[in-house]
Amino acid sequence: MTTFKLKTYLFASILMLSVGSVAQASTLTVECGAKQGLTSIGAALKVLESSGGSGPNTINVTGACKENVLIQNMDRLTLKAVKGASITDVSEGTHEVIDVANSTGFTLSGFTITSTCPASCMNGPGADGVDCYQGAECVLIDNTFSGAGNGGGIGVYPLSKVIVQGGKAHNNYYGLFSNDGGEFFVAGVTLENNLYGIYLNHGGSVSVHAGTDSVTPTVITKNTQQGIFANLGGAVNVHAPTQVTENGAEGIYLALGSKLFVGGGVGGSTVISITGNAGSGVSVNDVSIAQFGVNAHVTGNASPNIACNAPTALTVGAIRAAGGISGLPYTNCAN
């Protein structure tokens, strides 16, 4: 084959592949509660599955959907709420409202997600509002999560990552829940009136930042227990502007080898405020470490503001962050 023909052949092949990819993209409209057309998200997912399209696909949703949604082995899918659409659990707390498994590029935008949890749910394993697991990658934008009385508003599990941009998680057992290494990136989110704001179980990580406008703070407030709880090697990074305030126990609690960095953020100078918590602002326990930057303000909490509760607890910058004075009521940490 001549060089010219070879180049022509390759160009034509690339063009056909490109056209094929575009042709597989679909946009569907769901109107929950309607009498015709696609009346549930589940029905729209079946259409996409039967078409074999690899995306990107978008489902625009209106109305109040009452269903449990499973998204599995489906990449590059967007669920977009139109005019305040909502999705409510119908399993009485036995299933997540939305399960995302082995799917990358999933985006959920603008929904009100409501879990249910009657007495029978409280005695079971619990269910989350949205779960991402088995290698899923999820972006959750400006959604509201509530009602997971024995689960998390959002859960992330092994090998999976969740970006939460804006929105709120309230009135859940956990606002955000990570298990066995799941990763959270949180930007401009409000977590309030949960039992725990953020709970990292068996490792995992959370990185807390301002919203995408670089102004809106992440606010973790008025949760019954800790604002952030990290266990068994959990990693917590808190950047400005963030507020961890008025929680019923410690603002941040580090257990069994967990680590914390509080500092930096937008411009590196805006304040991270950890204040008004009923327990210490930060509690550092067995084999845990914490470093506080110059813009970390851990003041106005129950004594001490920063507590080192084990001989193996290690801190850097705690005295400065707790008010600049060593000893009670500021901090019992050495540095």
C-alpha cells in the first residue's frame, strides 16, 4: 500500500471511529409521575443498556421519582435534575437510593435525594443515599441528601472516589461515610444535623476545600457527635475556608493511626475555624499525627482546644493553632 493510500486509510478509519463514538451518545428525558413516555430513571437506564451505547449519555429528569436506581458497568452517565427533581427510596431503607458500581464518569446534578429508614431499618445494616463502589468514580454537584437514619447521605467504598461539589447532607446517621479506603474530595458542602458529619472507617481519606467559586466554605456543623471522625489510618486534609463548629462532641477526632493536616487553601491565608465544639476542637489519639498551618484557628472549644490523649500522639503547630499558649485550656500537646 502506498504511503498516500495508507494515510488516507488511517484517516478514514479514525473518522469512522469518531463518528461511531458520537453516534452512541444519547440524551433521554424522564418525567416521573407522567402517564406516558419514560416515567422512571430505571426505564431510561434499560433503554441505554439495550442500545449498547458507551456514552457519554445524559438523562434529564423532572418530577418526584420514587424508585431505587442501580447504575452498573455504565461509564460516562449524567443524571441531571430539571426544575428541582427528586428521588425517594421505596425500599424502606433496605437499599440505597442510587447504587453506582464499576462505573466511571458518573455525574449526579441538582437532585433532592431522600432515604427512608423506619424502625426495621434501624435494626438492619443500613443503607446510604448514594453509594459508589467497585471502582466507581462519581461527581455529585449541588444535591441534597437526607433521611439515611442508619447509613450515610453519601457512601464511598474500596477502590472508589467521590467528588462532592456544593449541596448539603443533613439528618443522616453519617453525612459522608467512607469504608475500607474510599476517597472523598469535598468542595463547598454543608454537613449538618447528622450523627457524624464525616466518618472514615478502616482508613480512607477526605480532602476538604472551598467551593468551585473559591469563596463558599465547607461547613461541618451541629452534628450530634464528631464533625469528622477518622479511624484506623484515615487521612483528613482540611483547607481554607472551612468551618467545623458547634458539633456535639469533638470537632475532629483521630483514632488508631489516623493523620490530619489543617492549613492552606484559597490564597493560603483565609481562616480555617474549628470552634464552639462541645468536645475538644481536635482530639489526637493512639499513634495519630496532626499538623496545623498558620491559618488554622482551633479556639473556643471545650478544654483543651487541641488534645493529645496518648503518649504516641504527635502534633506540629498545635500550640499556635490553639491560641498560642501551652497548657490548659489551650492544649496539652508538646508542639
